[in-house]
Amino acid sequence: MQGSQMIVQKVYAAKKDNNAADDLILQYMGFIKSETSKFTGRICTGNEDEFSISMFAFYEAIVNYDKNRGNFIAFASMAIKNRLIDYSRKEKRHDGNISIYVAPDDDSDEQNLLDTVPEDSNVLEYQDQKIAEEEILEFEKQLTSFGVSLSDVADNSPKQQRTLESCHKALRSAYENREVMDKFIETKRLPLAELTALSGVDRKTLERHRRYLVAILLAYSNGYEIIRGHLNQIFLVKRGEIK
């Protein structure tokens, strides 16, 4: 019981503090990999798209968890499973778009995480949770307007460290150039020519990872603090700085 209470305390602290959320993700990295392996049937190395999706699902579980809804680990496990099922369906459809919602006529035990708003909770905690939920929903809405889905952050991300570093070199060039960022927001298109010229990264590399680059740029251009924190976590894992 004491262990469960400690987990709940850490989760509630992570709702309000990005650093605490990062620490909690690190602490449960083994659990996240294990849940990913259960779904894929393969050993999780930390480089799979499914792993990145599982990490985001774990973060969503932190945001949406309420102690009145039972054990956090069980809740997080369900969150990861639901996200991975969504991703799997998207892969089968090959339509380039995915919803964070679960189909209402599904016979499984899945449920929409954003519908799990606590019925009885502290007002401040509720407000913090709502802010995080609204940020996630707004980010997905913005991505959709650019023709990109939330899972594209993982689905279209570079698989090799060298390519990942090249993409982030191009991203840094964009962050540092106001005109490029303005053009990106106004046209809702990735300014490939400008990014290639500024960063020296091969245009074909940028084209292959266009959706990933769009998602990262958008997250850093609109003050999505919670989303940025999670994306930084994924980047560190893919670089091998977090095992």
C-alpha cells in the first residue's frame, strides 16, 4: 500500500512539474519497454516507433491519471495499449492520419484517455490536468491543419542517429531564423529550400522526414511547453543518452 501511495504522489507531482515528469518517465523506462514488447512480440531496443508512441502514452497517463480511478500502473498500461492499437490501425489503413480517440463501437476494453477527467479532485489539480489535456488537443488540431498527425512524430522520425542529428541541425537553423519560421506558419509548409540552404542538410533527407520536422517545428513555435518536454525526452532516448 505504501508503495502505491508513493507512486501516486510522484504522478501528482509530475502533473505540475516537467522535470518531475521526466524523472518519472526515466524511472519507468523499463516498464514502458516491457509494455511495448508485450504488444509487438519483440524485444524493445528503444529505437522502435512503437517505443516512442509508448513513451508519449505514458506521459498522457501521467496527465490524465486520478487516484480515484485505481492503480496508476494499470492505467498507464491501458494508455500504452490504446495508443499502440491506434498506431497499428493507422499502419493498416496507410492513410497518413490517426485519431487519439478509440472507436466507440469497439468491443475491447479500450477507452479514450481524454474522457477520464476525474469526478472528484482538488480544483488546482483539475485545472493543471485540463491545461495539459487542452494543450495536447490543441497541438493535434494544429498538426492536422498542417496535414500531419500526432503519431507522425514517432512514425516519421529518423531511425539512425546520424540522420536524427542532421534533422535537428536543420531544425536549429529554422529556430534561429524568424523569416523561415514566419513562412512556415503562414504557408503551413516546410520551407525545404531555405532549410537546406541554411543548414547544409541534404534536401532529400529533409523530404523523407517532412512530417516529423513539421511536428517538431510546430511544437517549438507555439509555446507548447508540455509537448516540447516530451519531444526532448524522445530525442534523448533515440540519441542513446537515456537507456
